[in-house]
Amino acid sequence: MSGLRDTVQTKLADAGLQEALGRALASSNAKLETALSELDDVPALKDAAAEIRRHAVGRMWQLLETFEARLRDAGTTVLWARDATDVRRYIAEICSVHKVSKTVLSKTMVGEELGLEQSIKDAGSSVIQSDVGERIIQLAQQSPSHIILPCIHLRAADVGKILHERGRMPYSEDPAELSRGLGKSLRQHFLGAHMGVSGANFLVAETGNIVCVENEGNIRMGYSVPPVHVVVTGVEKILPTLADARLLLALLPRLATGQRATCYTSILGPAPLPGQSRYVILVDNGRSDLFGAGPCRDLLHCIRCGACLNVCPVYQRVGGHAYGWTYPGPIGTAMASMLAPDEAVESLSLCTLCGACSEVCPVRIPLDRLILLGRATARARRKASEVRQERRALRWFRRAMSGRVRYRMSDWGHRLGLAWWGGRVAAMQEKLGWRGERAAPEPAPQLFRTWWSGRRKRGDLK
Amino acid sequence: MSDGGRRGSREASFSVAMHNRTRSARAAIRGRLDTAYEGQRPDPPEESYLRPTDQPVPLSDLERFLERLREHQVGYHLVAGAEELAELMANQIYAKRGRKALLDNRGVMLQCRLLGGLRQRLLDVIVEAVGAGLAADQADFGITPCEGLIAETGTIVLAADDRPTLQVSLLPGRHFVVAREAQLVVDLATWMATHPGNGRHHILLSGPSRTADIEKQVVIGVHGPWKVSLFILRDGWEQR
């Protein structure tokens, strides 16, 4: 836990991070409110979206089979991957067969989860991240700190420095100059790429469509220019019909970026483009475990809008890297607690259980309850001796609180203890690090019960 | 063995290896999902989900659509006929000192004889149709027809069947779209109902390429065109 505490302290003390997060998230949340205010009945829309996702995930296998058949009939190669190892093999074989030595990769969280960039490099191809934010992160040799805005933790000045040092660009602090400069340098990579790799937002079983949502045009470049297009996506992205995708498309851009619609929504047909080879890799990587994990199946409903991160009071202060897992924020914490419980033990503390994430979620995932469930699971995995101690302490507390006399005695005992050993208690609290963030309040001069009965006697209460 | 033969045998072994791996992965994923079904069978699928209803709007569809275009920073022109369209477009290309323009010459573009109209007016500019040799990344202007206009979100629906056509609306710095007023519909649901999935690739375009990755500051024109202009042929344009 001290590791997490140190991380949090470092993040809180990082003025640059605080400035970057404060500015970006204030803007995101203001846009979100405006975008949602245009809709007449947001709760009904969210109910419908949640229902669509529940049904789609509930009959995932049947839908995936239909989707696979549609694509195969149209000439697209569909590959199934249990985990990152399978994906690595497929990528190696695709690169070998098509003699791929230059790849452009569009932002995909599944890709982050699987270490896709490294897999492509291992297959002997250079790989350039084509999303502006991801390219900055790649040059900085960092990991993304947000699902939608990978470099949200960096200020323009930080970006300018990174691009100057590693991207061979003149130093600037102007976001427009930096973004356009990157776009210009990326253009040559697109035109010379042999393979484009992207994720997908939705897969449509009925028609075999692949839906990708973006603003920059890098995903469009990735499937329009190179002769090989690979889609790497989670199995849970499946939807029954295009009408279902339409409804989710009314919510996704609004929640993600505060837009009515993103600049580009590509609805790819099931067939590859003439003269192009297309592969669709359907990735499990623990999703089937979530499917069978009772209430945790709800996590598969996520449409990766990132709104839960934007509204989370903890994320707003510490950013995404503090969570130490691919997916940061509330959705990441809940997923990690199920898929990588050992890694998630610490990040489970980065939640106040305020419920803001569950409230904003467009598909009604009860994130706070799932994090609480994660905590219970983590507790069950702790050492028996630690659990015994905690249980004993709570038993004493329950006894003290559950009787009038015992409650009074504990109250007086607490006061006397503080009066006699206050210094020692403070020293102990200091040692345990309890006073790091705030001072312990002084006891009130009067007990609440004494004050209450005094008011009654004076006749203040009727 | 010739190069072609070597390549062929490599592809065959590649296919077998890939086939075996994907078959076992598929079976494993199916097995895990089936086990989960046994433990907790999902509710039977319902056919009728709650759908949002289309709300009445105060503005007419066209006015609302044009308002959305302004918000998305998409330029627009309402034109009466083919001659006016060619004249206006040629003036714009000339004013921006365009040197090369590439046309996706289908549908309404053919009906308007836009290629010929532009060539007549722009003698110093190379104006070509897709497939005639001009690469999309060499063109200053990409000119395409569209498949529909959506009032609710200010969206232009593009369609393409091949990579060269897709690139016309993506690689040039400026993108001109030609539409008919009759193509305007209220919302995406209406458009989908009238255009059932036909296997084509569609792009819902709602403004020029943009990013806000650095400090959430919106920057127009990163990978795709930085300027999008829509030319709407008013109803009855064929008679003019």
C-alpha cells in the first residue's frame, strides 16, 4: 500500500499533471453536459442502451457465429484469439505472408491490452501509432493515461518538448502547430504502409458490418491506403443489428467527447476492399471469464466512452498512470479486480464509492458496486491472520456501538484516552501516515448526547 | 522452384497453421462461454427493445441541417442547377489556386456532367476522374457525391466500394461533396430504413478532420481534409 501512497503523493505534487488534468477534464465535462442537454430523455436512452448491451452480451456466442459466417462468406479472414500469444502468432504470420515491413496502428485499447505494438515489431515490421495522442505517447515511451485522450496528462509545453527531442520538430507550445506538424509527418507513413491495424467500436452480426468511430481520420487512412487491413477487437463488441449500433452511436460520441457525432463514423462492409486482404481477429483474453463471473458480466457491456474517468474525483486528481493497469479509472479498476486481481489490489483503494461513474455510464454498469465486490474478493484472498485481526477489531467496534451504556463508555474512554495519551496517539498516527493528508479533528467540547439533553431541558426543543 | 511456386507453398502452410490455431482458439472460447451459460443461462432474447422516439423539432429539416453544418465548420452552397454548380465550384478551386482536382465521377456527378463543366472552366487545372491516373494524395481537391444527408446530426453519408474512391474524400486537403436536397432525411434511423445494408462501405462524415488530443484544444485538419464544402442541388435542379 505504501507504493500506492507514494505514487498518489507524487501525482498530487506534480503541478504539471494537475494543470493538464484540470484543464482537460473541466472542458470534457462541460461539453458532456451540453451534449446531453440536447437529448430529451437521457435516462430512457441509457436504459435502452443498457438493454441492447445486455441482450448482445447474453447471446454473444450465437451473434459471433453469425458475424463470422457473414465475413467468411464475403471473403474476410476471421481469426479467434484466446490471448496475446495467439494474436502475436497471427500478426507474425500475416506479416510474413504479406511481407509487411511498415505498419500504421490506430488507437485501440485492446491493442494496449495485448501489447500489439510490440507484437508487430517482433514480426519484423516498423510500427507507427497514427493517432496524434498515441503518437506522442509512443515518442515519449509512455503508456496512455486515458481511454479516449491518451496524453491527457501532458501539457502542450511537455508535448512540444517531446516532439522537439524525439520527433525532430521545432519546439512549440501551440497545440495547433504541434498537431498539424505530427499529422504532416504521419502522412508519409500512411502512404508507405503495407499494413493498417485498427480496433473496432461495434461488430454487427446481422450484416457483418464493422463500425469504427473517430475524429482524426487515421482509422480511415489505416483501412483505405495500405493493401492489408487487420482489425483486432474484443469479442464483446458484438451487436445484433445496425439499428442497435445506431442507438449506441447517439450516446458514445456525446459521452466520449461531448459531440453529437464524431467527424468520421466508418461502417465497413463485410467484404475486404478490392485488392486488399482483411483479417478480423476476435480476442477473448479473459472476457469469457467475465462472462461467467455473475454480476461482473456487466463489465462486458462497456462501450469504452471514458466518461467514468472524466467524472471520477480520484482520476481527476491522480490521472491514469496511478492505476498501474491498461485500463485506468473506475472501469479499469473494476475490470482489473476480476481479470488481474493481484495487480488490482492497490488500485481498488483509488475509489471513494461516490457512484459518479455509475451515474454517468451510458450502459448503466454499476461500477461502484463492482469495485466493492472487487474489494470483497481481494479481502478474501488476503492472509488469514490479517483477516482475523480485522475481524476482531470490527467485533469490538460492533459491541461498543450496539448498546447505550457501552456506547457512552466508549465515548468517554475515547476522550480520556486522548487526554492522557493524546501525544502518543498523534505520534502513532503520524507513523502510520494517517496525518499525511489532513489533521485529526479535536474532540468537541461537549458530547452530542449531553448537548442534546441540555437543549431538551432548557426547552429549546418542542 | 519459381518465386510464384515458393510463395504459393508458403501461403498454403500459413493457411494450415493459422487454420489450426484459430480452430482450437474458437473451440476454447466457445467451451468457456458454454460453461458460463450452464452456470448462468442468459435471459431469452427480446425482439423489441425500448427505442427512443424521434422528437418534433422547431426548425425545418433543411434549416436544422444547415445550422449543424455551420457548427461543424462545414461550408455549404445551395445551388439551383448543374451550370451554377460547375461555375461555383470552378470559382472556388480557382480562388484557392488549386492545381489538381480528383472526381469520384458517379451518380449525380455524371448527371450534372460536372467533370466536363469543370474542365471547360478550369483550363490551367488538371481535373480527372478516379482511375484516370491522378493519385489522391497528389490532388488539392477531392470531389465526391454522397449517399444521404442527416439533419439531426449534420452528417453527410459517403459510400465507396474501393480504396481509390475512399481516398478521394480523405487524402486531398479540400473535400467538395455534391448532394441533392431530396437526399436529406431527419435522422440516422430514417436513413438506415431507406438504405438497407448492401455490403458497401459507408462513412458518416460530420465535419473536417480534427483532434483535441493536446490540452483538449480543437485543431482542424490533422489527417483528413481540413476543409469540407457541401454543394446542395435544390429540388427541381434537373430542369434548370
